[in-house]
Amino acid sequence: MAAKHHHTEKHFTASDVVRDLVIGMADGLTVPFALAAGLSGAVVASRVVVVAGVAEIAAGAIAMGLGGYLAARGDADHYAAERRRELREVRELAREEEREIVQIFAQYGLDHEACKPVLAHFHQDHEAWVDFMMRFELGLEKPEPGRALRSALTIGGAYIVGGLVPLAPYMLIEGLQPALRVSVICTLIALGLFGAAKSRFTGIGMLRGAMQTMFVGGLASAAAFLLARWIGG
Amino acid sequence: MAAKHHHTEKHFTASDVVRDLVIGMADGLTVPFALAAGLSGAVVASRVVVVAGVAEIAAGAIAMGLGGYLAARGDADHYAAERRRELREVRELAREEEREIVQIFAQYGLDHEACKPVLAHFHQDHEAWVDFMMRFELGLEKPEPGRALRSALTIGGAYIVGGLVPLAPYMLIEGLQPALRVSVICTLIALGLFGAAKSRFTGIGMLRGAMQTMFVGGLASAAAFLLARWIGG
């Protein structure tokens, strides 16, 4: 089973980075795409679409990246604070903590007798007891050191890369309507490829994954296009 | 300990909705604010700011809400698939699964002797065994039914409410510069209140929470403003 366990751990480590990439890329491909399409619906100049798109990409990358950084830092602080509390409780309220272990085991139909060797060991090893409570009572995972910064850069970078796909045509192609057409085609292809790649990690079928991300991007763009045309057209 | 356990469960249920509200509101207050400020930096007409802002809010709410819906649905599918796999493994590869339990316990310094009553019970109750493996081997929480839709509406709704705060001044006030000033003041106040309220759930100090969200919003807006002025000014 060592091989499988190794595999499981690899899976979890990869999925943190993958989740961050997915978070950043999904919104980066979708929101600037929809914004640019929406502004095209209001028939503004190409220059305005580019300015708004660049402003949106900068704002989105900073908001999501810095937001991710602060969230990860907050999680790490929360874990440390809960761990200190749990360590104090194990020392000062050992009887209550014992009862909590019995309750956790009881959820799986395990009786008091089954807990006894576990409790006996934990009285010898408070650190192990606390680690056990953190995971099995509170459901908290030990945060990886350095995760916050890596997470921020991954999310923000993915947002910028994703956002440049729909925006590049407006920068490179003369005329609003031709740029819109190329942007829609390029971005739908990118959304489909991204959704198919993402499906490898979420375990749904590749085609379904591709359809889902294209649907989200398409719906967001259509809504933005229609609203913008209605207000500003 | 019943009271504390009850409290813990309440805490977890609340935090799902709170987390969704925070996700939607944080980006809703920040990105449309920064976009509007950025476009003001490029000195476009107020009408363009409103059109771009409304398009962004629609796109962001759909992308984040629908994205949240699909993510929650994906989690539920993933849980169901992994549970089927574990059930099969418990039936067909009982010895391997036994070894996995021994490994899980070994992480906390518990020896084989301590596992024996647990293993004996699980051989009588495969469902409990699988539930135990889902939580303690794979670290997966049972998904709440109906969570996906509730999550989507909460995130999307919070994004719209948050996004209307910075945009309303451009709709109501004549002239780009006065509207920008009112938008900046209103949104910084809203970001501060939101950050302070959020800090109650993340366990950091209220002042620090307020400063953090104002900092993210301010930085995103400043970057968008300067970039937009540089490109389009």
C-alpha cells in the first residue's frame, strides 16, 4: 500500500497548485472576455475595450492573488491558534478531550472499549493527541509553509495569462467587430482546452469539462453583451 | 461536551454560507471599484464607466456563481465516486484497507495493538469503515445536499450587491471626477466595514481585518488607475 499512499500524497500536493491555477485561469479567461464582449455590445472604441480590459486584468489579478494570500495566511494563523487552544485543553481538560475522542469514535460505531488503547497512548504523547484532534475533531489540515505567497502568485499569474487571451485580439486587430469575432473564437477554444485539462483533476469527463467552462464563459459574455447593449447601445 | 460539539457544528454550517458571502463580496467590492477607478484614470465618459461596470458585475457574478455551482457539484460527484471505490476496496481488498488504518494510526504513534478493536468492529460494519476511510484516509467531508445551488446564489448575489456600491455614484452623480471621489469614499468605507465584519469569522482583529480589505481594494484600484491612464490617457 506504500505506492498507493505515495500516490495519494502526490495527488494532494499537486491539487493545491492545480486548484490555484484553475481558480485564476477560470475567472481570468471568463471575466475579461465577457467584459470585452460586453463593451463591444455598447459599441465603444477598441481603445476603450483595451483600457477597460487591462484595468480589469490588473484589478482582478491583484484582488484574487492578494485575496488568496491573505486567506492562506489567515488559515495558517487560525490553525496555529486552534492548535494552541487544543494543547491547553489536552493539558488542563484531559477528561473532556477524552470524551471527545470517545464521541468521534462513536460516530463510526466504535465503543468505549475500542478507544482505551488510543487514550492510553495519547496520555503519554500530548503532541500526537493534539495532532489527532486537529485533524479528526476540527477537520483542519496543517498548512504548508510558504503556501500563501505561492498561492497568490499562481492565482494572480494565471488570471493575467487567462485574461490576455480574450484581450489580445483587440490590441492586435483593427476594428471592433473583427476583433470581437477573433476574441470569441480564441477564447472559446481556450476555455474548451482549459475545461478539458481541468477535468483530468476533477474526475469528470473531458468533453463535459470542456462544455462546462465554455458554457460559463459564453453565458457570462452573452449577459454582459446584452446588458451593455441595453444600457449603453 | 455536548454543548461544545453543538457549537462546533453550528460554526461549520455558518462558515459555509459566510465563506460564500465573503468570496462574492470581497471581489464584488474590489474589482468593479478598481475597474471604474481605472476607467476614470483614462478619462472616458461616465456612461462608459457605467456600461463597463454593469458588464463586469454581470460577468463576474455569473462566472463566480456558476463557477461555484459547478465546483460544489464536482465535489459532490467526486465524493460519491471515491465512496464507491472505497466500498469496493473494503469488500475486495480488506487486507490492504486494514493496513491503511494501521498506517493512519501509526502517524499518531498508535501501534498495531491499538488498532485491533477498531479493525474487529469495521469487519462487522462496512459502511462505518468506508465513512471512516473517507474522512481519515482521504480527508473528504460529506457534501451537504443542495449546497451547490445555495452556494452559487450566495456568491453571485454578494458579488452584485458588492459591485453596485462603487458603481452607484457613477450612475447618480453628474461628472466623472465628482463621481470618482464619492465612489472611492463609499467603497473604502464599505471595504472597511466588510473587512471588520469578516474578521469576526476569520479570528483576526477587527482593525486588521478592515485594513486588509481596504488595502487590497486600494492597491487594485491604484494599479488599474495608473495602468489605464498610462495606456489610454
